[in-house]
Amino acid sequence: MGYNVAIDGPAGAGKSTIAKLVAEEKGFIYVDTGAMYRGLAIHFLDRGIQAEETDKVIEACKDADVKIRYEDGVQQVFLNGTNITGRLRDEAVGQMTSKCSVIPEVRAKLLDLQRDLARTQDVIMDGRDIGTCVLPDADVKVYLTASVETRAKRRYDELTAKGEACDLDEIARDIKERDERDMNRETAPLRQAEDAVLVDSSDMTIEEVVKEIAGLCM
Ligand code: DC
């Protein structure tokens, strides 16, 4: 069994930024489970399937093969043999992912892949249900959150830096909508595991959050 660190929290809380830095410091492999769900969502989008067409989504799961490989320590996601890492962060993919990930068959499809990765290696895995469902016996569990305003502003700055036009209010609305869906779905909703440490990063620097989480690890 590897040493397992689970980080859950809402969209835009900084999970991936923090997890990558803790992974570097501690020599863990960073596993981004959101990217796996995003890979499946791309499969559905490419087939012209709408998130509401549950039967079609479930059927399409059967011929979706999502694989994770690491190139220079960076996670790459392959969908049926094609590297789709560059498409994962598109806004349309994010919305589709949040909608499709409520479907139990979609979650079941990725569960074994996630557990297998954690079984043999030291991992820091981020997502929504890692501490509660995927790795209930993780050595360290963190629930990383921040206010909606902080998360929206971070996303706004990120997009603006990339030269993309965006609207702060619209981003905040999208974040609230995504929180609502992720927290209220029936299967594996986003919630803080009882034994998770709560870290609210609203008024913390990246360095402070990394220090706090790395301090919880072996
Ligand atoms: O972390 P992210 O923004 O890449 O996640 C995209 C969506 O995937 C998110 O809205 C909910 C879903 N997700 C999930 O349901 N369970 C996970 N372990 C990770 C992501």
C-alpha cells in the first residue's frame, strides 16, 4: 500500500496547484481525478451527447478508455489512445464534466483506476470524493476550500493573464452552480470527511497552504 494523501474541495479552491507543490516537496505522485472525469466528458462531447441524455452517456462509457501516464512527472490523460490533456481545461468541458459526474456509472468507471494508482505508489490525489469514497483509509485527508468570491477572482485573474475575455460575475455564478451540483448529487457528493483537516485558503498565500498541508504528511 502506498502512502495516500486525499485532497477534496470545491472548484477553484486551488487543489491542483497546492497538490502539485506538495507532491514535489514530498516526492509523491500527483493524481488529478478531475482530469479523468474531464477526459470522459470529452468523449461524450465528441459524440454529440448532451449531459441530460443519461442513457447515451452510460452507453458511451463502455467504449471509453481513459488512461493516465506521467511524462516528466506531469500527468497526461489519454482517451482511447489520444493524448487529450490540452483540451481538459476548456470551460465547456468543465460544465459537461460537472453534469456527467453525477451519474453513478460514470463514477464507477473511474473508481478502480483511481484506487489502483493509490495502491502501489505514494500519491496525493485531489477530487471531490477522495477522502469520503475513493480512499477512505488515506493517511492524510484535507478539505481545501475558499470563499466563492476568492475562487472567482482567482479564476478571473488566471483567464485574464491568458488574454481571455471574461466576466467576474459570470465566473462566480458558474462556480456557485458547480458547487451546488457537486455538493448535492446523490452519489459521492462533495463533503468534508469526518477525519479531514479543514483548510480555508481565502486569506492564505500558496506557500502558507503548502506548508500547512506538507506539515500534515510523513
Ligand atoms: O477538479 P475539476 O474542476 O477538474 O473537476 C471537474 C468536475 O469533475 C467537477 O465539477 C466535479 C467532477 N469531479 C468529481 O465528481 N469527482 C472527482 N473526484 C473529481 C472531479
